[in-house]
Amino acid sequence: MRRFQAVWGVATCLAVVGVAACGSRVELDTSGVALQSSANSAEVASSSSVASFDEAAATTQITTLFGEVLNGANVANIDFEAQRIEGATDPSMRPILEANGSNTIAQTLTTTVDSVKFVEAEECDLAGESSPCAEVIYTVASSGTELLKAQKGFAVLAGESWVMSRNTFCGLAELSGGPACP
């Protein structure tokens, strides 16, 4: 019998088929019957596979990621940015990264992550994101002045690394007056 697994974030408690968990993993079979549960690591179901990750380590990686990508000291380093944004190594994204890198406002940005919440595959799909994903609430400032407070964006797991979702980056690039993503 094929197994599917659902995850609940450290800060999120959800009930699935009458089984409640907080910071735990509950393994379900295809009929939704709970097979077993365990704590410590997270596994998120996607349409084709199950991804495992440590939530605490992932939260740290995502917090660092958003601080690096949305940091004026890094925006001009196109290759650095491309490795941290979903799909940004595609050559069609280079003009957007270059425009962002030459934006004088982008060069003054700092970002603070307020929260990271790991969400289920269905929520990722509804947000137009690949799964697994995490909802990230963050604030962007320029020279100490908050420009975007409590913004919602997403990070997605690409291989073994979390990256900023393409939708999140492209939305910010367009908001700053840059070219639209392809």
C-alpha cells in the first residue's frame, strides 16, 4: 500500500482525519488511516514523492536565505542571487536579476524574517508554489525605514536546500519597478 505523509509545522497544529499533531509527523495510508506518528523531523507529501527535512534547521536556513536575497550587499552579485531563488539559474531570469542588482533602492535593503510556517502540499498548491513550501512573513527596510512590513512570501525546497520561491522574488521585482518575470 502506498503511503502518504502529512506534516505539521512547529508553530502549527492541525487535525487530519481526527488525528491531531503539533510538531509531529503522522503517516497516513491512501485511505487516510493513521499508520504511525513520530516527532523531530518533518516530511511533506508532494504529488510524486515525500521530502524530509529538519524543521529547526530549515527555519534557520530560510531565515538566512531571505536575509541574504533581500540584502543590498548581495543584489548586484547575480550568481549569488540566482542560486538562492527558485528557477533563477534559467537564462531568461538573468535580465530580472541584473535589473534588480542595478536598482539603487534594492542596494540599500535589509530584511528581517518575522516567522516561518511549514504548510501542507495543498496550501502550497493554492498559493501557486511547489511543494514542500514554507510561508515566510518578513519585513523589508531601506536605510532603517520599513518599506514593506509583514509581507507574506514563500520558500520552497529545491533538492536539499531551501530557496526563495520564484513567485515571491518576481512579485518583489515587479513591485520595485523592474521587468516582469518570464
